[in-house]
Amino acid sequence: MSEVNKFYISYERQLELEHYCKQVPEWQEELSSLTEVKAAQWYEDYVIAKGGEVKDPTYAFAIRKVMLEVRIKNILDLIDKVAEMYGEDKKEIYIYREILDKSIIDGIGYYAMQGIEETVSLTKYRTMMRHFFWLLDKRRD
């Protein structure tokens, strides 16, 4: 992709953002396992990892939980935003959201998705993906 493209980001930056998005399932799993019961174990692991004492373990635990929620929400909101920008009706928006979700979070490529050619062209798919990563790049700066 050339720098003339309005959704241009460098190849290295795109790879970084792709790998960032592929962490969503890990974050969701960690978030679902973060309960007050596990707070004590999390705190112990956190202190060992940081190599020191944390003054307020409840605060550190809450910050981690909120950080995970915000990261996940930002990515899912951007997927919704791009799907709504390219979809013309609710059905199309839903289909584009599913396609973007599978591609961005699960890492499934265009040709690996069954029957995708019937719903979205390769050109439109690539444009939506570029647009998503361009928006994410702007949001993460």
C-alpha cells in the first residue's frame, strides 16, 4: 500500500496493531477470571512481577480490570463504527461486523471464511480493514 492511500499506515505499524487486536480473547479471558476472590492471588502475582510492594492492592486490581474493559471496548466499538460506515442496512452492518470481528480478533483471512465472496468483495474487505487499522492507529497515538 502506498502513502498516497488515505488510510495509509506503515507495514510495521499495521502488524503491531494486528497483534494488539489478537490479544482480545486473552483480555476477555483474564477479565472474566478477575473476581474479588481471585484478587488476593492476583495481588500476590502482581507484587512478585513488580518486585516490590503495592500500597493499595484494591486500587491496582481495579485499575487492571478497567484497563482490560477499556481496551476491549475500544476495539469492539471501532469494529462497529467501520461496519456501520460501510453497511447500508442492518443486515449488511451485521454481516460486516461479523466479518471484521473474525478477521481482526480471530485472525481469519478473507479466503479462509466460507462464502464471504458472496457478501463482500475483496476490494471492499481490504478497504474496511485498512480503515479499521487507520482509525485504531489514530486512537492509539
